[in-house]
Amino acid sequence: MTLQKTLALGLGALVALGATAQAQDKLKVAVGQRGVYENSVSELGQDKGFFKKHGLILDVLYTQGSGETQQAVISGSVDIGIGVGTHSVMGAFSKGAPIRAIGSTITGAYEFWYVRADSPIKTFKDAADKTVAYSTNGSSTMMMVAAMQKQFDTKVKPTATGSPTATFTQVMSGQIDVGWSAPPLAYQPVMDGKTRMLVPGRDIVAFRSQSIRVIAANAGDLEKRRDVYARYMAAYKDTIDWMYSDPTSLDAYAKWAEVTPELAKKVRDDFLPKDIVNPARIDGVDAMVEDAVTYKLLSAPLTKEQLATLFQRF
């Protein structure tokens, strides 16, 4: 092979490498509550190479809850928000905010509300006039507290407390009567008897068949780069398949969440069957619209045309 031919081949390889690098599209992703299983998909999938395979590089950052995540999406400071409360997204959309739902992160509720082991509060009715935690304004946990008040016919003092870690500190110090969390966060103290579960999310009847949190996208960027978002959703689905089929995924999650592999497996198997984290599953839309109107997140029900615009299918 001549020197000229060798140089030509080398130049061709460099050009191809440059083209490959340029083909990697970037997405900024905001995730509520680091450590929660349903919120691990973007980072675990990126570490495993699923997003790279689809030509994507993710810049992942974390927030204290879905209200904060939603604002980041609306402002355009991020492209995608993970785990954003569906009811709140509906409300923001109805007011003209540039936000769309491109998939769900969870159908049904698996969060839990808890008290200190020595608390006199034994049932939710005992929490009347007491402070009951939720993450941030506009979050799905805020809606759950509202739903529990209705279900148990008990008026409490809903209080935004931020992340599960911050909430746990407030509960244990006596600042908050009833805390909230999502396993594995603040779940070990329940198993150790330091705290006591008051209401598991699965007991909140209104939320059992609702896709209460979504993958939200900035509408302007979605319109410009729809193919990029389609590839994101394809990689997201690939990651979910891996998380429920490959035992090594539990080690990856345990390391990310800073928990033991045993607790990681318990969280996945006991709380999060694969069908409820299916991003293509968006259930209970009509009921959520009705709830959003009831709790004044919507001034009127969304029309079929509006819902078709809000919920983008991939």
C-alpha cells in the first residue's frame, strides 16, 4: 500500500469519526428525587450505553421534586423532565406553557407516608390538623395528600418539605408530623423499626389506575427535534427492558442509589413491577382531568384536541 493511499484511508477514518461525534445529539434532562427507582433510567441507561447507541448524550441534573422539574422544562433550561406530576402538567399546558408529555414514568402510586415509631398517630384520621408532607407545589405527592384527605375524610395541613432525605430529617426532629418518601429512600428506617408506615401509596384508591407522573418535554425543542426525542424514548425503553431482565442492573442501581443490592431488589420486586414503569402506558387520563378540575389545577376540562396535543406518543 502506498503512503498516499495510507494517508487517504487515515483521513477517511478521521472524517468518519468526526461525523459520528457530530451525530451525537445532546439532551438536558432534569430528574426529580435522585435515588428513586423510576428516576434512574436516564443515568443508568447512559452508563450502560443505550443512549449512546441511539446517538444521544444526556446531561442529567437532579431537582427536589416534580414542581421544580416542571419549571425547568417550561423555562427551557432543560429539554426533558422526568417524574413530573401529570395533573400539574395539564394545568400548565392549559395556561399556554410550552410543555408536552411524551411518556409516563409511573402508573399507580408506590410512595409511602410515615411517622416516627413513637408517634401517637396510628391512622391517617389521627393526622387531623397535623402537618403532612409532600415534595413541592404542583407535584404528584401534593395531589396524593389531597386525595388522602378526601378518601379518609380528614383535613390535615399539607406541607411542602422537599426531597425524601430532607423530609426524613424534619420528621425525626419533630418539625413534621407525617413524612413522605419513595423506596428505597427513607425505607430502611421503616424496616429497622425507627419509623412506621402510615399509608402506602397503593392504598390511595384514586391513583391506582392513573399514570400520575410523566416524561415532560419542552414543546419548542420537541417540535424542532422530534427525531431526537423519538430516539430518547427508544433508548429509555431499551433501558427498562435491561433493568428487568439483567441481574447486573440491580448492582448498577444499588450503586447509583447508594443502597445494598438486597434492598435494590426488594424495591424493584415488591414495589415496581415492570408494567407500571412502561413509558408507553398512559392510563386514567379522563379521571386525572376530572381531579385536576376538582383541585383547581384546571379551570375547565381539556378537550380531546388539547389532550391529543399534550400527550405525544412515541
